[in-house]
Amino acid sequence: MQLDKQIVLVTGGGRGLGAAIVRSFAAQNARVIVNYRNSRDAAEELAASLGPDRAVALRADVTDAAEVATLFAAAEEHFGSPVTTVINNALADFSFNGDARDKADVITWDAFDSQLRGSVKATLHTTQAALPGMRALGFGRIVNIGTNLFQNPVVPYHDYTAAKAAALSLTRTLAADLGPDGITVNMVSGGLLRTTDASAATPDEVFDLIAASTPLQRVTTPDEFADAVLFFASPWSRAVTGQNLVVDGGLVKD
């Protein structure tokens, strides 16, 4: 299915990387659901800038199965057709500030639980809600957002990294399970992006160090990262599933 025929849900789409992904799909004339939990004003402003025929802002906590079911029903009612493409971008509350990380001797299980719910539970909910529509169409694209930290754990964000690693495992098992239905499931993983709300607390010298370590000598932007997400939704990736593409300027070789 061409991008301009797709109906795309971007979780956590009101700000940061999510907003960049929304704009990238909209630029390809896809119709987009801008999901948000707390960022109502930003999500509604973004959707309004794209127009009601192209975008709608809908609230749901994606860790809540009932709210996700309501979200999908509202999206289908608005656009008159099921969601074809799900971008699992929403991030449980987290700040990428290496100086403030919880190290091994103090981190709590509650921190892990929060991140696992945000990465794995939310992906399960959106996938299950999307399946009836995708199966009816014989087409579906699911793209999960990961991290390069489990290949290169330079900062021990134990909870965040473990949850994203679990999400990669789920990506691969879902790909095997759903492939016969014409549904592909992939992951796009990055390092720090310059700049999102989550990385706003990162000192400039850390960005500069990362840039100096990459072949491209710069830090990846949200717009550049969004390009890779588009690839996995596009017809050019129709034979690709269960994969993890690292988009970080060549910092990590996987």
C-alpha cells in the first residue's frame, strides 16, 4: 500500500520525535492520528496545522487496553477506514540525563515496571487493537521505536534499555506470528536525538562527544530518524520484517 493510502497512528505523536514522524507521514499525504496522553495542546495544534482531512488528535493512555480500543474506534470513525499503520513511539515518563540516572545500587523495580509497561504492554495493546482492521485489509505495518543503548550501553539507563530490548524481542515474535496476514513488524533504533523533549536535559558536551564519535560527525535529528520510519511503512520494505534498523549516524554497528 502506498503511503498516501495509509491511515497511520503515531503514539505519543504530539511532541518531540512523535511530532516529526507525524509531519513526515503527512508530507507523503498519509492520514495521521496524533495520539497523546498529556500533551493535548501540542497534539491538537499539530493536527490542526495539517487539516481535518489529514490529521486528528486523539487522547489515550496506550498502557490501558480499554482506552486503546476507544482510540482505534474513534480513528476509524473519523477517517472511515481502519488503521493500516501503527508507530509505537510513546515513551513512558523519562528524561535522558546521564548525571541523574539511577545506578544499579539504587534503582527500583518500579522503574523497570514503568518502562516495560510503556514499551511492551503498550505495543501489545496497539497491536491487538489494530489486528482486526489489518487482517480485513490483508495489509499492516507496525514500527516500534527502540534504542542503540543495548548494543552500546554507554549510559546505564537500566530500566529504559531493558524495556526496549524486550520490545525488540516482541517485534521479532510478532513478525513471525503476523507475517502470514500481510503484516510486517520492525523496529527503528536510535541514540540521542538532537533535540527532543526527552533529550533536552542532555548537556551540549555530551551531544558534541557523540557527534565526534560518528562517521557523519553529527547527531541524528528527529526528522532524519523519521525518514527511516517511513521506509518501514513504505512499499520499498514489503519484504522486510522482524528487523531492527539502527539510525544513529553510524555510531553503532549492528
